[in-house]
Amino acid sequence: LTSTDLRSLEAWWSRARRAPSTPMAGFDDLGASAARVLTFVALAGRSLSIESLTKLEADAKTAIEELALADFVTITSGLVSASPWAELGELEAEASNADRIAVAQLLTDDSWARAHAAARYLDAGGHDDADAAMDKALRHGADAQVNGELSARWFEAVGKITGRAGLTLRLKSAQRALLLGEAAEAQRWCESA
């Protein structure tokens, strides 16, 4: 464990406490459909409905059963969630841009989901779609604290984008901040450009 960040340590401890006594199957032990569905769950970073997964993978129901038996996911009230001890970072990192975009298109439930969709679009190089998703997330934010957290995460994500695309995203973010009455936030965006 290399992190000293309190949230990371707490997340690690939560997973460690609930870890199964027997090791899970590895990703290589999964069928193609199961690996694809697990990748979608990893990319979503939240529970996805069985119905939405069947839109992305024709054999999703069988794949979900396989994943549940291998203890990679849990199913509650029609929602598929990654098991707390499942380390899915590798699947997320290796996902195709098409899969990132497909999952992003599902994430429209709330401001947090839209912000996560923006990150998936950004990872896939869909800068305009990413900005549109973040615009919806911030305009429909529940409160100032939520918008502040979403803005901070967006600022960090956009900070990695260079060139013309990065400049355009920063300018759009500054304009959006002004429209939302956040002058200090707009200034921060301008200074980063």
C-alpha cells in the first residue's frame, strides 16, 4: 500500500475487511462476454442495471451470472455492482475508447453520473462530449458543495489535456463558471490556460 491519502486508506481497509477467504478467479478465467460486462461495470464506477448492460452486451445476463459466481459482482434489485474487493483498475485502463463512450452514454442519472461520463468521454478523446456532460452535471448540481467537488475533479482532469483541445476546454469551463456566478472559479480556469 503506497498511499497516505486518508480516503484511499479507508477504501483499502473497507475492501480488505470484506475480502473473501478464498481468492477470486482471475480475469483470464472469464469468458469474453463476462470480461466485457465487467469492463463496463469498472468504467461506470457505479452500479449499472441489468437492462443497461444488455444494451451493451447481447449475452449480458449469462455473463452477469458468471461474474456473480466468480464473486466479481453482486446483484441487488436488478443492479450489478462490482464486489468491494474486486480490483478493476486494470480492466478500466485497458478498455477501448468505444467502450468508454458506450458507458458514458449510460451515465445520465444525476450530476455525479454526468461528471463521471465527462471523465469517460475525456479519456476517449471526446472533448466536446466531455464538456457537454460536465456542463449538464454542473448546471443540474444539487448544491454548491457538490458543484465545488465536481469542478475540482474536472479541473484536475482537464489539466492533463494539452494543446488546442486543452485550451478550448479551459475557456469553456471559465465561461460556464461565469454563467454559474463563480467568478473565482472562472479566474482559476483562465489562469490555467
